[in-house]
Amino acid sequence: MGDPSTWREFLDKHGEGVHHIAFEVKGMDEKLKLLAEHGIPLLQKGDYEGGHYAYVDGTARLAVILELLENF
């Protein structure tokens, strides 16, 4: 079954399929603002060793969650 996670939640709700698509970006804050202005709101963001990540909810407009990665 696996531990609780966004991936497990997706599988339980939708079955197999695309959970998200990742894009490497520069200027994370500006990209998040632009996406929010177009109805694609922030779901989660954080840091990892070497950069930042953010998940945005593109399901209503694009039928998929997007992940933005900004590496240092």
C-alpha cells in the first residue's frame, strides 16, 4: 500500500497515470505569481539541497499538476 503521500493519494483517487510534470525554471517567485494569475495556484513549495521546488495545481486548466525546480 505504501505510506501516505501525494503520489499515493493520486493513485487511490485516479489509478495509474501522470501525477505531475516537472520543469526547470529560473525566477521561481515570478513564475509562481504568473501561474497564480492564470488560475494555477501553489500547492506546496520547499527547498532541497541545491535548489527550490514548487508544485502548482494545473488540474483544472491542464489536467495535471506541475512541478517547478529552480537549481542554484
